[in-house]
Amino acid sequence: MKKILILALALVPFMFACNKSETQQAGIENVEETVVKVPGNYGAEVEEIEVLSIAQMYNELKDSGEFEGKVVGQIKEVCSKKGCWMTLDLPSGESMRVTFKDYGFFVPLTSQGYPVIIEGIATKTVTDVATLRHYAEDAGKSKEDIEEITAPKEEYAFEAVGVIIKENA
């Protein structure tokens, strides 16, 4: 009887080891299912015709205060919470925040650095302190950095109706 008990106790770790392996395998499959493929069309279908450079859009914005059309650029930063905004660099060294019309779509959180074509309306705007702090929080900034935001900021904003994220070169 002792031999059977010792044998049973010796087999218990092996039974748990097998179960753990199956659990780990299931976890790997779940991770693979949640990986998001970044390149693709988000929001309204965007055609790759009559696309301007960021510099062309920027010059039009400086002159008229508004631009409507398509622009090609590279994603600099993405909202770390849910992909509800992104930024593109402007020729001036500033960043332009791109939001999505009526929060109707988001981009993958991992799309930073990808080339992009966006379609919509860009404007010169003044962003209030509360919104700037909200954006800083979404970007994962420290509490101290967020509290240093004390004045509204004049900036360029783009409301996109559609986005094409291209393959990384």
C-alpha cells in the first residue's frame, strides 16, 4: 500500500506539468489571436489618388487656416489607451494631432512608425488646457508633465474620415 501511495505522489507533479503545458499552449494561441495586423484601411475607404505631402498641406494651412484632402506622412505617436488619435510631424518641427471623425474608428496601438495616408480636414486651432492634459495622459506622460500644462496651445489638428496604414519599408 505504501508503494502505491508513493507512486501516486510521484505521479502528481507530472499530471500538473501536463496540464500546465496545455494551459501555456492555450495562452500562446490566445496571444496569437489578439495580435493586430497594422497595415490596412481604417474608417472610410481612402483612394490613393490626389495625395499631397505634409509640406504641401502645411503651406496651405499656414496661408488659409484650413485644408481639405489627403496627405501622406508617417505616424509619430499613437494614443496608448485605445488608438483614438495619432500624431504626424510637420515641416516646422511641430506635431499635428489626427483624430477620427465622431470617434468612428481607431488605429492599432502598435502603428507608430508606419507610413500613412489620411483623408479629412486640417485646421489651425487652439487646444484648451483640459484637452492638452487629456492627450498627455493618453500618451502615458508622467503626472508632473501633465501638471506642467497650464496654457492653451495653438496647433494644427486633422480630423480624418479614413486612414490607410501602409506596410513599413
